[in-house]
Amino acid sequence: MTTEDWPVSLLPVIKRQVEEPLEESRLRATINSLTKISDGVSSSVRDMYEQNPYRRWMNATIRRYDMSVSEVLTSDPILIELGDYVAPDMPEILVAGCGTGQHAIQPATRYKAAQVTALDLSLTSLAYAKRQSAKLDINNITFAQADILNLDEIDRQFDVVECVGVLHHLEDPLAGWKTLTRRLKPGGLMKIGLYSEAARQDVLAGRKIIFEQGFEPTADGIRACRHYIISAASQGDPTLAQLCRRSDFHSLSACRDLIFHIQEHRFTLPQIKEHLKVLNLEFLDFEMNFAGQLGNFREELRGLSAENRLDKWHAYELENPDTFRGMYQFWCRKPAQ
């Protein structure tokens, strides 16, 4: 029996459940390994994402820009002040921790003539990313398996390094950040995304329940945990009610990433400020939706030093803990010399 013999209504299911996994299985063998994976936590995180890639996305709205790095970042809606930064004509971009590919696709289509190297621990995630990018006819991304902690094995530097939602899952986030900084060319730009301590109190409450109740990171365990949390939220727990409103809470793989992750660090802006000093990186600005009050506050900070702006953002977050509910996403720059 061929697919032509099946009812038309079942063809999308066959494609999703049979054809696409078979294609991803084939693609695994085409993905190179650039570094060893020797760290214990890295190995455990890899195993987790082999079982539950984050996230399995179906569609993406792609807008292909014909703009340089500086033109994109200084234009609306990002509006970052880059000073004397000169954008390369053909930027080489490293996406460290690309997951299933959505992050890698952004710089690949965002910057003119960009060449993207996208790395991840998980071959399952990389195969998904490679299939999806090919489906979208994006051919300027090279996917490879690597561990951020071992990137010194790569004798190469990049014009832009992006690492969003990854460092906080390392055993030593600062060690990973130091490695990425060494892979960044002098004068280059870096985009970092880190969890906010203030904005993840609901996630912490969920992780506490998992610890106390002994829920396992299996399909049945995740479902039982969600049922427990929903029941507690319905009885008037506002923190757990907030957790239930997160979109990731309602998908098995995403929920595992959200509250069952084997390793999670959270940060405050004073901690990030100190890390930037240690790394000798200049804070530039956040990349986020600056609508309404948030946009007005940002305008008030124009002209202040990076340290003063971070101090004021910290004070603002203390009054508005959900400001960075997704995570802190910000740009910084390595000195030219």
C-alpha cells in the first residue's frame, strides 16, 4: 500500500509521524561533530534533548532582510546605539545552542550575506533544525554538534556570537560565557539570553513541587505533575496559576524544559553586570518589545553609562518582576583591542 491509497485527510499525519522522522534519521548521519562532549552535565542535557527536542515547531514567518548587522540593530524596533561599530560585509555568525533551529534561522535571514554556524549538543534537535531550514529554503546555515565548554577546540573566531537560553543550563555558566568570548573577534557583537531570578518564581514553585512529590520526567510523570499544579492553582495559588499561563506548560517536551530541566541557573542584573566586568564586555542594550511604559523608561536612560543603565533596569525590575518573564536578552561588545 502506498500513501496514494490512504485517505487524503490522513496524509498530513503520515508525513508528520512517518516521513519527517525518517528524514531526520537520515540527516543525523550528515551532521559533523566539532568538539567532544565530556562534561557530565552537558552529557545529561544532551540526553534530555535527544528524548525531548525543544521545541518542535511547525511553521515560521520568514522575512528576509537586505541589511547589515549595524543597520538591523540600529533600526526600529531594536534601536541599539552601536557607537563606532563597523559591520562586516559578510558576517560570520555563531549560534551556540541552536536547539531545533528557530534561533539559527533568525540571523541567517536577518543579516545580509550572513554565514551562520549553528551548534547544539543534541543530534535529534540538529536533524530537526536541518530538515526545517531546508524546507524553508535557507541554505546559509551549517549545523554541527558541539559543546560550548569545548569550543576552544575550534580554531576560529566570529563577527557575531549569539547564545540565548543556553548558558543557564551549564554547570558553570560563566565558564561557558568565557569560552564564547574567546570565539568572538575583537570589536565583535554578542547576544546573550539568561533567565531572570525575579521573573521565574512561578517556575521555581513548580520545580519545588517536582522535588517534593517525586514526579519523574516521563510522559506520565509530566502529565501527573501538570494535573497536580493545575489543581493547586485552581484552589487559589496565584504563583502556580501564573505558571499555568506559560505556553510551554501545555506541551510535554516544552514542559520538561520549563520545570523538569536537570540544570537551571537564574540571574539578577547585578550578577550580569559583574560577569560583564570579568569578561571585559561592554553592555549595549536589551532586545525586547519596548512598548508603552517600558519604551518610555528606556528613553529616560538614553545617554547614561552602561553601568548606570543596568542599575536602573535592576531597580525597575524589582518593582516590575515580570519585565523579563521570558529571559534577559541583551547585546554586548568585545573591545576592538
